[in-house]
Amino acid sequence: MLLPHLLHTFYRLEPLRLLLISAILFFSVSHQLSATTKFEFTPEAKKAYDLVLSLRFNEARSTIFQIKFEDPDNLIVYYIENYIDFFTVFINEDKEEFKALEKNKDYRLDRIKQGDKDSPYYLYAQAEIKLQWALARTKFEEYFTAFTEVRAAYKLLTKNQKRFPDFMANKKSLGILHALVGTVPDSYKWGIKLLGGMEGTIKQGQQEIKEVIEYARRHEFIFEEETRVMYAFLMLHLKNQDEAAWNIINSGSIKNNNNPLSCFALANIAMRTGKNDAAISILEKCPTGREFMPFHYLDFMLGLAKLYRRDTDADVYIKRFLSNFEGRNYIKEAYQKLAWFYLLNNDITGYYLNIALVRSKGEKAIEPDKNALKEAKLGELPDKTLLEARLLFDGGYYKQAYNLLKAKSEGSYQKKKFQLELNYRLGRITHKLKTLDEAIVYYQKTIDEGSGESYFFACNAALQIGHIYEELNQPKKAKEYYNLCLSLKPDEYRNGLHQKAKSGLNRLKS
């Protein structure tokens, strides 16, 4: 009823007033159409970006709404807003939510394309939005579309780099893509063919990201924390430099009591570099509350870290994750780890009850879930001593793990799998304890006896010997073992192991 009433009132106006109102409307519209658009991290835009990275989405949305109202020509707001959708999809792993939020992508890209083409953010913001959605798609196995978006983003970033060679934000994103190109596992080679024109090396990417971090030390740089996290993961996964990764992420702008996302990054690196006690401390102090988007995976991380340390309350956090998380990944793995908890606490019934749930709960899209399902289908009770040593090793408690296994021998086990695992575990432990000659002996024995098996032990043993010879500056022998790793095709962890072997060969080439 409101619209007809307004039209009726409008047409009853006398001609002079109608002409005046028309002139005012024309001036207003003309002003909006001719206004100069911009991409600017104003104080309010910086506030919105910080709130998003803190997972304080309600406050971020309020600030974004304010920017759209008070500074409508500042199109950087659409780039910041896309972070909210990305983190929501990536953390929640809800397919319906993903499909609903995906509709925002093209609208934001269209708005950004209306912006100032002479701004370094014009192409950069488009590329970043495409990269974020590409990464989100991997949660739902939409690899073809994801690879297509990566290729488009790469082209935009490359073009932008030529136009603005000193634009550090662009160098951050292009650097990580350059580093990743040469390490794609064989099973995803079709993606590289699709991504024709993409090239780069780990060394090139590392140098570019390092340059950005050096710049951030001397200048105010809004993406400093984001870049530091990227660099730490690059050093850990592609350069195989654990201590460097931890030092990078444990210094600078990242504060472990600031927000759940920082806690995730810090604890993740800590757990992967043998600093499990630090990871537990970080996760236990992680802020929670209604102002933050729920990040239930942090409960699983804490439960896992406590399982490594053999804490008696590890199951509490794994169960909390399983009760609250409604996504698709890590569910099978969580039930597997819960089963391990019960086994280590001599509750065989608890083990079988939870390992049975691995079959019926969650998806099998990622390797940890696939491996959990394989154990569930196998129906074989793990050896308690080997399992405990594995968990202690994963937590960085190397001496405890060694003391647990040193009294064992191959004769202690009848099953070939357990014999292989014993040598493999002792190789891994002595490697971390820096007794490298001893480690090579155990690794080589694993390779000699296990190369024809479907287990991952021999494949990773070859990778680790490659690491040792690379560290000892014997590139020829390192290359030999990296290639051996690539020649083995285990049922478990194949993609990750092969990617690391390719990273090693890439480093030697550089």
C-alpha cells in the first residue's frame, strides 16, 4: 500500500516543485556516478580487517556496514568482506553454507571491477578473492574449479606485478604460488597441465616472501601477520626447516592470546616442530566467547596434543569437538584418536566401540580420515607399545619414545607390519635425537624389508634419508633417496610424502 500512496502524492505536486525535486535528484545521481572510487585501508577499513582476522565477525560486519554507508566509494570493503565468507566456509565445512555464500563472490568481483584501474589493489583484490574461493572449494573436493580459479588469480597477480613491482601485498601472494608450483604430487599433475603458464621455484617464492617480511620490519604493513604465517608454513613444509618455522611465527606481530586464528597458526606450527607443551599452553589460553566465531577444530587440536603427552583428560577435548563440529573432515580421525586413547588406557572395549564409529561417521576426503577408515576396516588391534612411541614422538618427547622402544627387537613381534614399524619408529626417533648414523641404519633396514609392502614406512624412510643427506650437504645421495621415495606407492600418506620429496629435489636444483 505504501508505493501507490507515494506515487499519488508525487504526481499531485505543482510543476515548479516537481522541477526542483527532479533537479535535486539528477544532481545527486550525477554526483554518485562521477564520484571517484578508491581502494584505501582507512582507519575504519583497518579496524574491519583486524576484526575479521580475529574471527569477531559480528563486529566486523557492523564496521563494514558503516564503511559502506559513510565511505561508499572505498571498494576495499568488498575485499575485506570476502574474508568473512572464506573463513566461515573453511572453518565450518558446511556444504549448504558454502553454496549460499558462494553467490557473493561474483557480486564483489563486479563491484571491485568498477574501481580505480590505476590502483595496485584493483587486480590484487580480484586475485585474492579468487584464491580464497579456490582454497574453500578444496574442502568439498571441487578441484577442477579450484585449479581454474588459481590459474586466473596467478595471471592477475603476474600482470599486477609488472605494473606495480614494488607493491608488497602482491609479492606476498605471488611468492607462495611460485613456491608451490613445483611441488604438486603426481596424482594432481592434471592440475598443473590445466594451470599452463604457471611457473616458479621454492627459492624464488621464499625470496619474495622474505622480502615482504623485511619490508614489514621497516614499514607499517597491514598484511604482516598473514605474511609471517605463510612464510612459517613454507619453511616447515617446503624447506624442511622446523626451527626456522617456529622462530618466524613465534616472533613479530602474532600474539598467541589475541584470537583463535592466531592460536591455530601458532599451535599448529608448535605441534609440527616438537613443541607440544607450548601448543597445549597456547590452546588452553586461547580466548573464547560469543564475540568470536566458533572454531571447534581447536578442541580437537588440544585433545590431540594432550594425547601426545599422555594426559588423562585428552578424551574430553576430542569428545567436545565431536559433539560440536558439524563439518565433514577430521571426524573419522577424531574417533580413531579417541579409540587410541582408550587402548592406551587399557580399555579394549572403548577402542572397538570408537573405531567402529570411524566406519559410519564423517567423510573420507582427506588422508587422515582415509587412514582412520583403513584401520577400522582392517580390524587389527594396534600394538600398544608402538602406538605409544608414535604418539610420544609426534609430541616431540623423543627420549621417552626411545626409552620405550630400546628394549624391543624384531623378534618381539610376529607380524611383518610391526617389525617394519619398529625399525621405522627407531629411525625417526634417533633422527630427531641427532644420532644420524644410527637413524640411517634403521631407515635403510625399513626400506630393504618394506619396499614391496603397501605401508608408508619405507616411503617415508627414503624421504628422511634424503633429508639427512641434504643436511649433510651430499646432494647426489639426497637426490637418490628423494627419487626412491617418489618410486614407492604406499596406500597411506602418498601425496604428502611425494610432495615433500619433490620439494627436496626442487631445493637441490636451486
